[in-house]
Amino acid sequence: MTRILVADDEPSIRFVLREALEGAGHEVVEAADGNAAREALAAQVFDLALLDIRMPGPSGLELLDSLRGRGAEAPPIVIMTAQNTFENAVEAMKRGAFDYLTKPFDLSHVDALVEKARALRRLRGEVSALRRQVGESFRSGEPLVGRTPAMLELFKTIGRVAASDAAVLILGESGTGKEVIARAIHYHSRRREGAFVAVNMTALPSELIEAELFGHERGAFTGAVEARSGRFREAQGGTLLLDEIGDLPLALQAKLLRVLQERVVSPLGGKQAVPIDVRIIASTHRDLEELVREGRFREDLYFRLNVVPLRIAPLRERRADIPLLVAHFVERFADELGLPRRWPTEAALERLRAHAWPGNVRELENAIKRALVLASGEVITPEDIEQATAAERGPSSSARPGAPADWAEQARREIAEHFAAGPAGGDDAEDGAGPYWSFVSRLEQSIIREALQRSHNNQIQAARLLGINRNTLRKKIAELGLRTDGGDTGS
């Protein structure tokens, strides 16, 4: 039996539809306004919903928006209206309506819509069954590569944690593959038929994060020209990755904690909380325990997220995986770019193993892609690797005065020579003079230069990388005579 919701503020419309649909053997639930329709949709499962475009409470289009986050669980929606205008038809279909029905309607058209909706539900069921059949062979698209003990232990933990809905906190430096791990957990879990939704806290302006996460109603703030369901509701029945959770503003941490505790979200401008069924995975490159001690991250939220911690080792701690990763990237990018499979020589592999990889797997991935494109021979040589890794650091990084590696060796020699010449002074030596202060000053220059380079001279992003206030960074740039174009004004 097909269960159908009919939501319209005109009793005559509801009566006609009930008589026709029940006469065809379907079960009908009526709603006289948008609020009653919303309650019915939250409490029951429907095979089809006929919603009036305008009625007291939420309109049909607003209810349609709120159902987007339920994905395959949402019933097909037919929007009904007495105004047969092009704008109404386009707006309804653009928002994801199953079809559009104009009053007065032909009941044979209604019967045809019901049969189409039943066919769609059957198709969705077949897709779900197929996914269950393939089971473990269903993958996230990006395989996990590694045979080192650290990676094998990580794989075991993923297998154990995927079977539950426990919150997972993935810890690792930038570029280690935190989102890949989160997707693997999702696609090996019972929620793999649901959506995987990732939201990066650093990619959103702080004033928009709340609306992005929890959704908003039309007109809730300036620029909110239409309602949005928000990432939590988009992930309904699936998994939500809160990427770089350590960068979530403190004011929003309390609201996120309340959502995790109560399992409901309240859209901005909305009057009714919406229940959610979402598995939470969070990730960060920051030390959350340190942020808690500094009062920059709520301790109760930290414990709520840190039920199962997963640490991803940086690439420098698993160099034995580099040949496997290189082989994976060569095959992948050769196919994607239509290039021949060029394999690195043993000397090139040694160069790869010796590299520091501050950008971790992401940096290695970019370097191999670049080497495949730029290599002129049939193999990848050490020179190709040097060119690829130099491009990753930036066009002038290896030649820039004071680059970290060159500066460190030069500073070591200068300090050794100075100590060999004898003491620099006693207890009365003036602070700010001598080799110690010279070393500290040049260390600060090196760190700030690197942060500015990585943030493309964006001082706000550089300050975040350094974990300092933007005004502090500006003061240091002035004190050290640095220029934000990568040079300096003197030392």
C-alpha cells in the first residue's frame, strides 16, 4: 500500500484527493497547513507528498527545502498551485520537486504521478540493495596506501570503529589524508548508503559558519534570499566530517555542543528544531589539548568529539610507504592525464625518501604529478624530482636568502665559530646583543617567511598558521624588517 501525504489549506482539495486516492487503494494522511505537514513528515514515512505551494505556516517550497537533507529517505514531492505560471514551475523543479500539479487538476494525471512515484521508490530500494550486496567492495574512491606498522594499525582501528556510530577525532598534520580516512570510515559503516558531507571550518567566514552548519530560513539575515537546509541535515542518515574543528570560533563551539547533545538543529530564523541522525567525525592538525588549556577550545566539546582518537603519522615517520604511494600516484595520474607510465629510478626514489615532505602525502602527490608532466625521458630522474619539489616550495624558495635549510646550516657554522673565539660577555652583557639574540631573530624571520609563503602573503592566514594574533604578526614583520612580498628590508 502506498502512503501519501496531502497538504493543502483548502478542505475541498483534500477531500477530492482523499476520495480519489483511497478509491485506488492508497493510504492518505491529510494536513491543513504547513506546520501539520512538517509534523507528519517528521513522524511518518511517505511514498509521495502532495504539498500546496502556499498555505499557512511553511509553504510547500519551504518544506521541500527542509527535506533535501534527508536524501533518499525523503519522499518524492509534488507541488500543487492554482497559479499556473512559468516562474512557479521553474522554482519548484529547481528546488528538487518530483513534479508540478496545477489546480484544477485531472485525476488521471494524479494517478499517473502516484505510479511514477512508486516506481522511483522501487528504484531507490534496488539501489540500496545493490549497495548492500557489494558490501566491502564499495570503496570511497581513494584507496588507503601503506604497509608500515603505523598504517597497518590505523587500518585495523578503522575496521573496528566503522562498525559503530561513535564519534571519531582524526589528528594529523596538513596533507596527511584526514578526509580520506574519514571517507573510509563512512564507506565501511552501516551508513555507507547515506551521504558523506565534509565542511572545512577554515574555508568559511566565521559569520557564515552557523548558517552553513545548521541552515537558515529565507530572510534570516542579509543575503539569505532562500532557505537552506545546512550541512547537518544534508548528512541526515550519513556522516558529517567537521574538518579543522580546532579553528571553530569559541562562540560557535557551545552551539555545536548543544546540537551533539540534543541531536537537533535549529536553523537561523526558524522556530522549530529539526531532529538529526548523523555520525560525527572531526579532524584537525591542531593540538586540541593545548587549545583547551589555553581556553580556546571547550573541554566538554573536546571530550564529546574525542571518543575514538585516530592519529595519522606524517610522511616523514613512514618513509617506507613512499614507493607504494609513488606507484599509486604514477598509475593514477598517467591514466587521468593520458601520459605514459614513467617510473622513478632508484636514485630518484632515494631523493624522494630523503625529502622532508612538510606537506606530507599531498605534497608527494603534487610532486609526482608534476614530475610525470615535466619529465622529458622515459623515466623520472633525480633531476625531475628536484624540479618538482622545488616547484612545490615556490619558484624562489631554494634561492631565497635565509631559506630554512640554508639558514640553519649557516647559523650553526657562525655560532660554532663565535664560540671558538671565546666568551661573548658575562652576566652584564646587554640583552638583545650577542649570538643568542642573533640566532633567535633569524629563527623568527625564517618561521614568519615560511608562514607568509605558505599563505601567499595573506597575513590573516599566516597568523593562523603561526597560532598568533594578526597584530602580533604585523609587529614582528615590522621589527624584523620583513616584506610581505617574500624579501626583507634588511637584518
